[in-house]
Amino acid sequence: MLSVTPVDRPPSAGATMPDVTGDHYFTAEPTTAAQPREVEFSVAGRDFTLTSAGGVFSADRLDPGTAVLLRKAELPSPGTAGPLLDLGCGFGPISCVLATCAPDATVWAVDVNERARALTAANAARVGAADRVRVAAPDDVPADLTFAELWSNPPIRIGKAELHELLRRWLPRLAPDGVAWLVVARHLGGDSLHRWLVEQGWQVERHASQKGYRVLRVTR
């Protein structure tokens, strides 16, 4: 049975966002002091210890939504060839898990935040996947590249219009038989996003619900 066990490290007192100094996790060049720290979690019987830092998404722990996604979605099999996309990679927990589960696949780790990209590259090296995790800013992904799988804990806090534009940009880059796995908190619009995706012509299944999060399986 798949287990995802985060080791919680509580945020600084009074913190209500991943960063409280004006930067957000979707800031391209965060100015917040990095203050590196380690985040520990387990997926499918394998322990991960990754480096995180201030100014990136869920800097102090594996985000609960990401934990639900990795617990409830169908992780790629060892024979999966990819390429796979981690959209909004943060410090790289999803990328590192995907690269570990699918050693023959290339994982594209995409984020607007340059610090997040640097952390993901370092963490990929840490798990022995530096040659298979390609870290990139959104505009640096080859335009003709399509993906067998897209994984994302999407940045809800950028706003609904911006979120919809993000998904309009990346979901069409699924291969014809590709699948996207998304996790969204119900109280942040998980059910409305499900309806919107259906209205856009996607096949959407609520694959799982846990701890207030919806895991959506999206196909053409």
C-alpha cells in the first residue's frame, strides 16, 4: 500500500502563507532569505530527505495537498517512458518521486520561481536523478514537447483567471492518451475547478478525496 508520511516542521509563528515578507511561491526571483532546511517524507516505502528554503511553496514541510496527491493518484510504473511534467515543481518533491518510480522516464520540472528550480535540480541530484530531471522555466520547455503525464498541485492563490490560463496552456500538451493528476483543496475551489475543466471539454474523474482535498484525473 502506498504511504506518504510527511515529517511536519511547523512554520514560523504567525505564518499563514509559505512566505510572509511580500514574496509568494510564484514570485520569479524571491528576495526572502533562503534559510535552507530539510524536509523528510516517505512515499511507497522509500524515504526522501530534500532541501527546501524560504521563498518557495510549502518551504517547511511536504504540503498536505501534495501528500494526498502522492498517496492517492496512480504513480507511474517502473516501465513508464514519459516524458512526465511536474507543473509548479516547488523544491521538487513530486519530480523526485516521479523520477524514482519511473527510472526510464524524463521528468520536466517547471516553475516560475528560480529558487525553486535551483532546489529541484539539487534535490534531483540528491536522489540520483540529475540526468533525468530537466528543470526549466515555463518558456524554456520546447514548444513541440508533449507529456505522457502531468502532475500538479496547482497554484490556486494566483487567482482563478490566472489558474485557468495556466491550465489552458499546459493541459493541451498532454499526449493523446496522456493523463493529468491534479490536487485541489475543496475549500479553495476543487469542485468548481472540476466543473470548469469539464466545460472546457476534458474528461474529469474525482479519483479520490481525502482531508479536504480532491484528486482529479484529467484526460482528453
